[in-house]
Amino acid sequence: MKKQAGFSLIELLFTLVALLVAFVFLGGVCMGNQWYFEDSILRELQYEHPKVLKIIHAERNIFSYSVIVVDEDGQRRTYLLDSNVLFRYRFYPEGTRQFLP
């Protein structure tokens, strides 16, 4: 009998599939829009818009913008939030694709 050196084709295929699934999963998790704390978002919005009083509703999304509904001077305003695993936030007013300063 020959001494087997290296991996079999099945082992190699299994390893490649596992790595592919891990990369797809980690890419979605790291760049998804679920990475924020509501207190941080409130402070960030209050810095730009002092009339924002509180967050009414926050909808976390992974592959699209998260939706943040706030009470701004007695009126409901909706912002779209783009965030990542490094807690970098970008806000869009709903209906636009322009960043807030």
C-alpha cells in the first residue's frame, strides 16, 4: 500500500465550501447596518439637529439602510442610517441619498 500524502479531494472541497460560507457570512455581519447603539445615534442626531428629542422607533436592517424614526420638535422625522462594525454612522433624510453633514 502506498503512503498517502496530502488531502483527498473530498477534504479539499469541504474546506473550500466552509471557507466560502464563512467569508460570505462575515462580510454580511461586518458591513451590515445592525451595528449601532440607540443612545449613540440619539447623541449624533442631536449634535446635527438640536431639536431631536428622542428615538421613537429603530428598525435594524442588515443589507439595507436601518430606519430611525425620531421626535423632532413635536414632529416625527425618519432618517436612514448607514453603519458598520466600526460604529461609523451616516444619516440620510428619508427619500434622499445625500449624506447629512
